Amino acid sequence: MMEEEELEFVEELEAVLQLTPEVQLAIEQVFPSQDPLDQADFNAVEYINTLFPTEQSLANIDDVVSKIRLKIRRLDDNIRTVVRGQTNVGQDGRQALEEAQKAIQQLFGKIKDIKDKAEKSEQMVKEITRDIKQLDHAKRHLTTSITTLNHLHMLAGGVDSLEAMTRRRQYGEVANLLQGVMNVLEHFHKYMGIPQIRQLSERVKAAQTELGQQILADFEEAFPSQGTKRPGGPSNVLRDACLVANILDPRIKQEIIKKFIKQHLSEYLVLFQENQDVAWLDKIDRRYAWVKRQLVDYEEKYGRMFPREWCMTERISVEFCHVTRTELSKIMRARAKEIEVKLLLFAIQRTTNFEGFLAKRFSGCTLTDGTLKKLESPPPSTNPFLEDETTPEMEELALEKGELEQPKKPKAPDNPFHGIVSKCFEPHLYVYIESQDKNLSELIDRFVADFKAQGPPKPNTDEGGAVLPSCADLFVYYKKCMVQCSQLSTGEPMIALTTIFQKYLREYAWKILSGNLPKTSSSSGGLTISSLLKEKEGSEVARFTLEELCLICSILSTAEYCLATTQQLEEKLKEKVDVSLTERINLTGEMDTFSTVISSSIQLLVQDLDAACDPALIAMSKMPWQNVEHVGDQSPYVTSVILHIKQNVPIIRDNLASTRKYFTQFCIKFANSFIPKFITHLFKCKPISMVGAEQLLLDTHSLKMVLLDLPSIGSQVVRKAPASYTKIVVKGMTRAEMILKVVMAPHEPLVVFVDNYIKLLTDCNTETFQKILDMKGLKRSEQSSMLELFRQRLPAPPSGTESSSTLSLMAPTPEQESSRIRKLEKLIKKRL
């Protein structure tokens, strides 16, 4: 029973001493120990085994027991000391808490005392500063009163003096005094409710009104509206009066300027009346010469009378321009039938020169809404037509070298006076537009006549196809018209000129370019089969002559040049015209026309070479391929095709050297036309023996090599063919080779043949399969079963073990297939 009780006690003790992992970890961090007795996972059996690993070690059991008992006693002593030390902890804690509470109460008391003292100090400061604030307000009010009294004294004295000086016309003193009085009066705006202040303000307004009327009367007396005599020079009184007018109502200043300018230009209106000879456009120079003399006369006589900031010379010039524009508009409406192009251009040229003269001399600061609205400055432009003046020969040379798109240095700065007079010519620019229409019509007719007289361009094998010289002449003339018209107007006349440009671009495209393309012959011509088989190299000629081929290339190059230049022309027209009208300029239709000419030219070149190769392909389809006994050199029809290619392609390439992209298009279109036609004639070669198929495969490979070399054939400089072209040739001719390989394969067993066809051609078309069976010379009964099998095999390719084994047994092995291809390559190498 005692042992059981002890065991229960031990278990209960272990349950009580079982600590959580967090508590155990904290104890290990505070009291680190390596003693096994301190470990949480202590095992008594393992500990005893550690102390007594062998039976011989039991001899020391008494010593070990003594050490353990000694350790137990020490632990008991430590526990006892700690327990006794903890008995007084509670009492000490309560005592420390009471002391802390007392300290907090004392602190609160001190804070309350400080707060009470601060409130008392604040109240004391307010009582001290109350008197200081009162003194500050009194000082401020006293200063304001003194200042206002001083201003009032100055205002009263100034008004008296102003009225006296006005009566004596002492404008020099009035100018200085009036400005001061008005400045002082501004300080009394808030006192206008006081009768005396309001009375002084009314006296100042009355003095200003009197001054204005008096100054206008003095100017009317000095420069009477009626009469022809003028005073010899300005007076100091009027000069000072202008200074006063600067301070008065701006309407007084405007009235003075208006009357003076009107009186100054009265002679002009008399000299250049509508019924005078000098008023017509042919003597327009005299108008501008007269105003230049008047400006010199003004500077000598009245230059010092008016303030410089009034810009009187510029105002006189601007008013002269307005009057001139009105008078010219009236006289041109009355004599519209007498206006000729040369006379109109002469008048516009002289007028724009005069506007340029004004821009150099004046800044345009007086061009306000009341006179002329300043033109909006266009955005910075790289327009080559804003370049400095050059001779027509230099312009033509630059255009021929393709420098139309080169940005030139624009003119700067913009002319603020542009159109101030020349705007009146805009309603009559239809005369200029009609003239350009007539000139361009004559120019196109001359181009047509010159082409017929000179004939097609000479063959060019050095620098590429020559652009027709008429093309450069046309665009040089366009440039000249555009620059000239943009100087006249940037509005509707430019749109009308653009319409004329469009009309004659289309006429040039159809009359000069499309109209001179050689016509294809309707007769098939060609060679007979027997002559083709016996032909020798050099015995054939192309359907187009050398001159005709060069003409087609020249027209193509010209159309390409026109296309690029028309695009540039559209951009320049949009730069020249007003921003609101840019959307109405569209030369897309004309560019499409030139693109059509290019396509037609390329198609003619392709048709010519294609037609030259047709007899050879017909001869190929007529040859008895079932009777071919051995594989030899390439067939005669291949030699004929290569001969035609070598004859035509170098000529076309040399004449299209300046437009390589269109030569590439020619090659691509020819490949897309020739290869399907070759495959079509290939299907017509039936029946074909095994040897015949090998000969055709050799011929196909030869044609493939020639086509791959087509872009650089006959050239000393070998260039890599474009990837797009190579892809088309490889894809098309590989299909032809696969067709022949299927024909060469044995047709039994049927399953293997059908699977081989699907693998090589990947063609699910029954008609193609039927054509290959015809090429093999199979009977209809055999074809029907094979066609049925072909339809059955289409959905699922062969994948079973049987078909694989059958294919491996019956179909030609890859080694056999590669040996045949090597034989063909050897034959081709021998031929080369």
C-alpha cells in the first residue's frame, strides 16, 4: 500500500510540474543549464544508465548516492531561502504603491498652483496692454487724418491751379499737374459721400472735359479738315497738348490721331481718284512711292510733335493700306474685264514688296482689332518652299535630284502686314487660276507632242530606268505655281489651284504614262513543238522589243517618282494653306492613279515573260514522257525557259535599278504566275514512265535553281534574293517535286501509295489525286478502287502496326530515295 501511495504521489507531482512549452522556453532563456536534471524531457532510466553504464560501475553506487543526496540538500536550502525571501515582497509592494500615490497627489497640487499663477499673469498683461492699444489706435487715426488733410489741401490747390493753367493753355505744366491731381483724387474715393470732396471731384472731371475740347479745337485750328494749306511746322503748344491727351480719356487721343491722319491722307484721295489714270493697277508703284515720301515729310515736320509711343508713322502707313485696299477693290470691281494675268501679278508683286517694306520698318503694334486683325503665326515649318529666293534653274535642278523633300531654312520672322493690301486681289485670283489651267493644258499637250516626236527613251543599263524629263518639268511648274499662289492667298484660291493640280496629274498619268504603255498582242504567235525541241540558244525573241521593255521600265520609274513627289506635294500644300482648309486638300486619288500605272507596268512585264515561256510549257506537256528511256541533260523546254529569262530579266533589272522594290514585285508576280502554270502543264504530262518522271524531276530542279537565282541572273554582282520571293519559289517548286515523287512511287500496295501521297502532298483534294493517277497511266477500274481507298484514308492517317510494317516492307527506303536524289544532283552538276 505504501508503494502504491508513493507512486500516486509521484504521478500527481509530475502532473503539477508539467509546464507549457512557452514557459519552459522562457526558463531556459533566463536560467540556461546543461544539467540533464534540468531538461524538460528528463528520463530517469536513461540518467541512471548514464551513471552506471556497466556492471563494474555499480561498485561506486554509494558515492553516487551521496552526491545526489548532497545535491538534494542544496536544492532544498535554495528553495527554502527563496520562499522565505518572498514572504516580505507583498508588504514592500504595498508600501511602494502608497508612496507613489502620495507623490502623484503632491504633483497635482503643484500643477494647480502654476495654472492659477499663469491666469493671474495673463490678466495682469491684458490690463497693462489695454492702454497701449488705445494709444496705437489714436496714433494711427491721427496719422490718417493728417495725411488726408494734406491730400485735401493738395487737391484743392491742384484743382485751382489746373483750372487757371487750362485757361492759359499751359499744357506743359498741366500734363504734370493733372496726373498728380488724379493720383491724389484716388485716395478720396471712399469719401465721395462728403459734399466738399464730391464737389472737388466734379471740378476735376469738368477740367478734364474742358481740356479735351480745348485740345481738339487747337488741333482743328492747326490742321483744318477743309483747306489745302498746312502750317510750316509743329508748335510746342501742340506737343504739350499731346502729353495731356495721353492722360485724358483715350477717345481724345484716338480723335486727334484720326483727324491728323485723315488730313494727312486727304491729298492721296484726290491724286488717286478712281477716274485718274494713275489709279489703275499698271501705275500701282506710284501709290507706294507717294506714301514713302509722305512718311519722310512727316518725320521732318511732325516727328517731335507726337509722342514716340503713339507710333504715328506706322498708323499713317496702316491707314494708307486700308484706304488703298478699299480704293483698289472698288476700281477692280468696276474694271474687272480689263484685268489680265500679267497685270494682276505685277500689282500683287509690287504690293507684297511694299508689305515687306512695312514689316522691315514697323513692328505691327498698331494692328489691333480696330484696324486689322493680326494674322495668326503659323507653326514652325520645314517647308522647302519657304527657302530663300533661287533661280528657276536651281529649283529645277534641286527637284530633279529629289531634293523636294529636303527641309530648308524657313523665312523669319513672319510678316504681320501680309495681306493688309494684297487681300483685295483675292476675289480676282480666278484670273490667275484660269491662266494656270490653260498653261498646264498646253504643257501636257506639249509633253504628248514631244514624246511622239522624240520616241521612247534609249535603253539604259548603267544607272537604271530613266525618268521621263517631262515629269520633272511638270513638278517644277507646280512648285512655281504653288509658291506664287501662296504669296497671293492661303485661302480658297489655293484650294482651286489644288483642284487644277489634281486634274493635270491625272491627265499626265493617263496621257503620258498609261497612254504610252505598249499594247499586248492578241495573237499567240510562239513556236511550234517541233521547232522548240530543235531550237538552239539565241534563236527566240521576246514579245516586246528591247525598246518597248525599256519604255515600260521608264514609265514605271516615272510613275514611282510621281507617286512619291505627289505625296510631298500634298504635304507642302497643306503647309501653305490655312489651317481650316487643310482637310480639303487630298491627293490620294492621284496617288492611286500612279499606283495603278505602276501595277499595270509590272503586269505587262510579267505577261511578256510569261507569254514567252508558254510555248516551252506547251511543248513539255506534249512530249511522250512514257517513251523516255534514260535520264540525260535538261530538256529543251527548260533551256528555252532559261533563255527567255536570261534575255528579259537583266534588261528589266538594269532599267529598274533605281526602284529595287518594284523589281522585287516583278519577280514575285512572275513566280506566282509561272509556278502554278508550270504545275498545270505538269499535270498534262501523261502517261509518265519511271524514267520520264525522273527526267521531269531533274528539269523541275533545274527550273527551281534558275527561279531562285532570278533576281540576280546575268548580273556581275550576286545579291541574295529577298526572303519573301525565295519562300514563294521554294514552296511552289517543292510542290511540283513532290508531285513527281508521288508519280515515281509504285502504286501497289494501294494503301502504301495513298499514304505516301497524303504524306508528301498533304492535299485532300480528290481532283489532284485523280490527276496523279492519270499521270501514272492507270486504268479507270484501278483508279476507282484507289479513289475509294483515298477517301477512306483521308480522315485518319495510317498509325497501326500492320500498315507500318507493310510500309517498311514495300515502300522505298529513305536510303533508296536519297540515292535517287543524289543521282539527279550529279546530273545537274555535270550539266553546270
